[in-house]
Amino acid sequence: MQPYPYTPGSLADLLTALSEPRLQTYLDRAGGDPELGMRQYVWNAAVASGLHGPLHILEVTLRNAVHDRLKHVHGASWFDLPNMLKGPETGMIQDARNYLAERGEPTTPDKLIAELNFRFWVGIFSRKYDRLWVSSLQPVFSPRPIRHELHEKLDRLRTLRNRIAHHEPILQRHLMADLTDIKEIVGAVSPAVLDWLNWHEQATARFATPAADIDLF
């Protein structure tokens, strides 16, 4: 594929439409060259697109595994048990319940679980749930990670997910380390899902492609 044919006029229009202040990170990396800056922008978008799938699989796999385990140990409505949840997680359950009710949908456990965002599942591995980790959640993983290290990795990946969702630069991160963490956690939950993820993901190839050679996102 031929590189996109930038012109002084098209570059000026792009800087206006996409906002020069929001493009500043890319322009700085390109030494102020607007064409190179736009190529950095395309690379960022391409890599973000490549990471979307692995992050999606991580979130869904982790969510389902945690719910299945807690359902097995504590019952389908484990999140309603006294003293099970604390702080923000309690509010997130109620927000999900309210959202489903407003839409006229049943507030079944499976429906509620599907409405909870990644922040909820990251929070479940924080220090305040150490007792739940010891009593119920460790068997979700093989090999079993150290809880605080798992929480730190998940929280970093939550930040990455949010930056991608808000169309922010991610090219300054250690992206291969991020992908490695995703695969490590997914593999500890389900080797079969990891094998499937490895087959389909395109992020690795995009990381290795120079910005000047990426023209698709």
C-alpha cells in the first residue's frame, strides 16, 4: 500500500479537525514535523486497535471466572451477601441494578454481572478483599499469582484500557509488557483461551511495525 499522500493543505486541515493540542504528544515525538506526527498518530490508533481484542478477552475471561467461582462457593447472588463487598464495589452493583431496572430488564445475577465494568473486577483483587482471595479466589488461577502483584498488573491494564477508550496516546507505554501481562493472566485462568488469543491477536505484529510503515488502523 502506498503511504497516505499528505499535503500542506491536508495537514493543516487534520491539525484543525483533530486538535493540535491533542496531537502535541505525537508532534513532539516527531520533532515538530506534522507529517511524521500524523504517522505517529496512525501508529497509535493501529496499536490501540490491536490491543482492544486482548483487553476484551482479558476482561470477559476474568469476569466470568470470578463470577463462576464465587457463585460455586457462595451462591449466584454472592454480591448481595452481608459484608461481601465494600466501598465502591457495593455502589457499582446498585448502579448496575438501577440501569437494568430503567431499561425494563430483569436484574438476574448474570445480567448484573455483565453490566459491571472492569474497575469492579480489578477492585475485587485489592487489599481490602484479601480474605476473599484467601478463602475463595485463589483457585481461579493456575499457577496462583501473588494477590498484590496481580492487582497491580490489572490496575495498569485498566489504565491502558481507559486510555484506549478515550482515544489518548499509549505509544509512550511499555506495550509489549502490557500484552505479556494480559496473556499471563488469561493463561492462568484458561490455557485454552490463551491459545485462542495467541492465534488471533495482531498487536504483536503492529508493535514491530515502524510508524512510517503503518497506514491502516
